[in-house]
Amino acid sequence: MALDSLRGDREFRKVRSHGVAVRDPLFTLRVTEYRPRHGETWRPRAIIGLVVSKKTLRRAVDRNRARRRVREALRTLPGGLPACRAILLPNPAVLTVPFSELQAALTRALSRAPGRAKRGGQGGNGPQGGRPGGGNAAGPRPVPASMPPQDPATDGPR
């Protein structure tokens, strides 16, 4: 199965802002749930962007080798890939670790990613209705009891 890649700065920014980071000694994985691209039909699959910076690996040969190893490990994962959007940032250890350990680490990281382990049951994030912070963003926030009430006309204590 060929991997789909994140395309364009906009998709990367969405995953960076909404994704949850899963750290491993070999890489950092930032994962969000699958959503189709604009105008695209619903076809759940893994869309993954590999980012290997010059700060992490100086030589282009090493950056390309890290990309190829990780891409192949993802492609040949025994359980397949879950439907998600992700950014994977490999560390230098990816070059020296045995291939089977790299696959095991990727499997562990994908299973630890939120929304991957729980299937069925209640949707969203529990009783809050799916919002990460819980509740309604437009609703009033409770005021702690230690704060005095404020006068709206003067913006000071009454």
C-alpha cells in the first residue's frame, strides 16, 4: 500500500495545531483524526508527512536514508495503519536501530495515539461533547469564589 503524504503548509499547520504529540526515543509523532481534503470523498486512510530537519541530521544522505527507512517501516507495518493525519519527526537513532525495533516503536506510538485504542462506545471526548477543553466555547466561564464580583461599567470591584 502506498502512503499518502500531507500536502502543503496548510495541512501541516492543521496537524501541528490540532494534533497530539506522542514521543518515542526514535521519533516524535503528532497525530489527528482523519478528515478528507476539501472536495474529496470519505476514504479513510493514513496521510503522513515525514519531516527530517538539517538540525536533526546534517547530511542529506542521512536525511534521505531516515525518510526511506521510516516510510518502509510504515508501509510494511503488520497491523496496517489507522486512518489518521500525522507528522512524523525521526531522531538520529532511526538510522542505527534494527528495522524490527523501528516497526515495533511505530506500532506502539500509533496505539498510544488518542482515538486509536478506543473503538465504539461513546463518541467524542466524553460528556463534554467532543470539545478538547470541554463544554461550549461561547458559554460563560465560572468565576472562582475567591474573586470579588466586578462592576461591568467600571471594570473594577463593586
